Amino acid sequence: MLSFEEKVKAQELPREKVFRDPVHDYVHIRDRIIIDLIDTREFQRLRRIKQLGTSSFTFHGAEHTRFNHSLGVYEITRRIISQFQRNYQSVSANDGLWDQNERLVALCAALLHDVGHGPFSHTFEGIFNTNHERITGQIITSPETEINLVLRRLGDDFPDRVASVIDKTYPNKQVVELISSQIDADRMDYLLRDAFYAGVSYGTFDLTRILRVIRPFNNKIVFDFSGMHAVEDYIVSRYQMYMQVYFHPVSRGMEQILKHLLARAKWCYMQDDVHMKTPIGLLEPFLFEKWTLEDYLRLDDSVVNSYFVHWSQEEDRVLADLAYRFLNRKPHKSIIVNEKEVTQLSIALSEELYNFNYDPEYYFSENSSYDLPYDHYHPDRLSKNTQIDLITKTNQTVELSKVSALVNSLTGKSRGDHRLYFPKELLTELNRIPANQLNENQKMILVAYVNERNDVTHQIQQRLF
């Protein structure tokens, strides 16, 4: 029987293969197992899953997929490992450097880390109680998948090893941190890739420099002190991408419509007295939460979008209207609120929507989007997040925010806003009412909406930050 090392050696390709990539130029592959994983039906399905969901309604170029992002994460991981192999390869047990025997498990985990994502991933999960992280593990470890069959060529335990990297239980923390930490291959790729396809410059940073200064040390990943400014650049880019792209209010408005659309469809199909013209075969198992992994793998963005087209012709007025709004990009309007005004304004909006024949259950929503750009390790907290450590020429480590005033200003502080979403038709109706005939709810809504748009300095900044 061949050893693991012999199996790894035997599957190496005689000649390196490449994928042309718009972000990384080339994705380099020298292992047969990586090519075969890419060719599996489960991985090819990622071609049909958008990376940015509803963001393409705001940034029309953001139509890229989980497929090319996954290849990008693999490529960044490969470049890091190649640099580790050249400069920091372990020479003795417990020296805290890179163990080259971990190369293939790290590359497979990088490639497969998003394989469990579904259509409109996070919104779909909230309605149908699925979990892409758990499903990723099932796809990798289930003997029924092509991915599992490919991975088992390197040993019956190899799928479990790959899955444990992704769920952060793998014993070698260097491998885990390459895929999941505050500065990992996953985040580095999606920032660069999402910025490229969105057509913005916010997410760009000096990847070449970061790949030069990253290194293994004492069983974790650190960065040379000389590379501090490149890491600062990454942190700021991440912050800007969240504020300007991921948390864009129009994208979130479309996501609220999507959430209500799926919830209304679920409600309609669960009612015995509501006649639905459209068969819902591929979604039916999810209505009753009796779906299998095979049911899940049949779904992608195109499947779910096809249902939206059919639902726009349904007799249920709410379902048809929400489907029309989503398909034809009719985003809800929003108002930023703080803790003092959220309750009163929410009641006012709900009551006025009801008065104008909009069911608040499907036409009103609250959405909070907050991100923590960076934080350091807190031993007293239940959630033990990683931190970014810099290493000096004398092998002393220091946490990033201790030496970077720029990062310190962002450390431990959530950024974002809380918004109330509703159809813009409500504003049209309210603006038709003479000022002396407006009731208190209507005045409150209009004042809040006008104040937000007229005050672009102190008040808005205070609410946001």
C-alpha cells in the first residue's frame, strides 16, 4: 500500500495546467486531484451561483460566480504555500515553520471552501433553514458525491481532513488560518475580485507585497514588520468595500424584496385553499424541511430565477408583485434610523403601508448591516477571533493595532447602519397629500426621509458611526 506522500507524488501532473483569470492572470495547477475536483458536478455547479447575489442590481458588472472566486482562493493559497516552501519550510519537529506535507490538504480546502453555497445563499438560508457551511462539510464527506470520491484517492480519511480545515477544527492552525482568519486567501481574493467586477477601486490592495511578507511562525501565520503598510492597505480596502459595495442600500433593498418574495411563495404553497398555477417540484422538499443533499445540489440561481418568472404571473397579488419588483429591479426605499426613533418610525411606516393596501409583513422590513473591520484577540470572549501579528527581525511579535494608528482607529468598532425599507410608492402617495392634511405618522415619515437626504454631514455621520 502506498503511503500518503507516495500517493501525492503519484498524482502530480507531468505538465502544469493553467486557467486564465482576470484577477490573478493565471491559476496554476500541477496536481491531478485539483483538476479532477474542478471537474466534479458539485464544483461545476458553482458556475451557476453568483458570488455577490443582489449586488449586481447596483453594480451591473458584478455577475461573477462562486466558481471563479474558488479558483482564486486556491491560487492565492498556492502562491503562499510556494513562498513558504522556498523560505520557511520546516526542518525539525515543532520548529513552528511550514510542513510541506500539509500542502495538498490546504489547497483542496481552499478550492472547496464555498462548495456548499446555494442560490441567493444567505437569503435562501434564512427562509428555508439551510446552512452553506454545514452543507459544504456534507458535500466533502458524503460518499455519494463525486468530490468525496476524488478526495478518497489520497486516503479514506482525507475528505474528513479537508472538511476539518474548513470548519476550523484541523489541528494545524497554520493551514486553517490560510483559509479562515482576518487576513486569509478567501478574503484577499473576494476583495480583489469583487472590486474588479463591480468596477470600483475600493477593494484593491498590494497583494504582491502581502504575499512577500506573510510567513509561518510558532504554528501561526504572521507578517514581517516591514510589510505593515501593505496590511494596513488591506484593512482599509476591506472596510471601504463593506461600506461602499457590500452594504450598498440599493442592493440591500433588493435583498429585502427577495426575502419577502421567497417567504410569500412559501406561505402560498403551504396554504390548502390557495391555488398555485406553477408546480414547485425542485423547491418542494425545502418547504417541509425534508430535503436531501441531492435536492440541494439541483438548485442554482437559474432554477430559482425561473420560478420568479412564473410567480410574476400567479393570481396571488402579493407574490406576483414581489416577483415583478425583483425581476425588474424595483428596489425599496430606505431611511437610516437610530435607536431613539426606530420604534416610532417603524410603527408609522407599518400603519401607513397598511392604509395604502400594502401588507407590512411583506412590504416593510428592518435591516442592520454592520461589519467589524478588524479586532484583536480577546481571551475572555467566547468567540476567539484571530488577530494580525507582525514579526520583527529579532523574532518578536506585536499585534497590528498596537503599532498602526490607522488600524487602531478601526479596531473593535463596528461600522454600518440600521435602515427601514418600504416601497417608494408610499412616498409618492404621501407627497400627493396637502401639507395641512398630513397626519402625524405621515409627517414623521416625510421629515425623516427629507432630513436624511438633506443632511450629508454631521447627522448622517453620527448615525453611521
